[in-house]
Amino acid sequence: MTMTELGSTSAQKRPRPEEMELDEEVSFKKPSFPPISKEKLKSDKTELRKVPIPPHRYTPLKESWMKLYTPIVEQLKLQVRFNVKTRTVELKTSPETADVGSIQKAADFIKAFTLGFDIDDCLALVRLDDLFLETFEISDVKTLKGDHLARAIGRIAGKGGRTKFTIENVTKTRIVLADSKIHILGSFQNMRIARTAICNLILGSPPAKVYGKMRTVASRMSERF
């Protein structure tokens, strides 16, 4: 048998994709999973979270302890204490804890307070679900040192804090300037607008130009929703 005959027989044996037909029709069903009840999500093991407290926040924590203690115990049904030896706030679930995400809300609540946010703004983390915290440094955007870094911080704050207040009011967020670190509290979309405005200020854009872009984006977002 020659090579041409072998090629012809193999070509005859190999079916073409157009001619291939399935003998049986296979039907795929989309899996449906019932929602898990709260009772099944609960575990017998108690969860524990520890939030470290920096030294400069000891006095504010002592003064505002009851304002922190009340929503964590009464609303989230958690156990809380301040460990003097380790200098941490310890959070623990209890049998009365209804929501599995309560301990994470409480941890974010305490974390926001340690970062320097006002306690009334921190309470929004307990009451609302779509709020987040974000922290970044000026050096993450642009490497600045000395007077250049000081001028960048001044551009973000503005005269008497006007620039920072304007960004907060337009984007409906809360901003804390802690030296070269910037903390933002708000929803995901609003944080993105505020972060873009702050980055433009760090890179040297004049505040008037940043205000214009920020208001345009904020108005588009409000129209969309």
C-alpha cells in the first residue's frame, strides 16, 4: 500500500466537524442552592478579634469608651473589653449575636476610631453595610520629601481645611490627614472619586481644576443612580 492510499483511507475515516452529530442530547440543568439560614451559619465556636490601639489614641478611647461600648453591646450583641496589658480592644461573639458579620462591623468601627475619625462618622459603619475604609500614603502616588511633601499635604488640606472639607462634601466621604497617610471613609464609588481628587492634588494640579472635575464626576454619579 502506497503513502497516497494510506492518506486517502485516513482522510475517509476521519469525520468532519460538520458531519459529527450527537447521538444523545445532553441537557444541563442549572444548579439551584437554597439560601442558608442564620441558624446553620452560626457556629458553636466563639470568634475573637483584637484591634490594636496606638498610644496617641488612649486618651480619646478612655473619654469616648461608653459611646463605643453602647452600639457594640446593644446593637451588635457582642462582648467587648480593653486589654490593658496588650493595649488592644478585644471583641468576642456571644450566644445573643444574631448576625455573623457583626464582629467584622465592630472591628471596622473600632479601627476607624483609632485612625482618627469622629465617633459619629464611625457609627455609620455599624448602621450601614456598604461603607469601607481605605488608607494610602502620599509616597504611593508620588515620591516626595522635605518641603515638597509638606506642600503636597498643604494642597490636600487647603487654607483652614477648605480643600479637604470641599472634597468631603462633594463626594460624601470623610477624610483624615495623618502626616503623610490619608484615610478615607465612605462607599466604594465615592471613595474612588475622593481618591482621584486627592491624587491629582498630590501630583500638583491646582485646586480649582480638581474641584471642576470632581463636581462633574459626582453629578454624573448622582444622575446614574
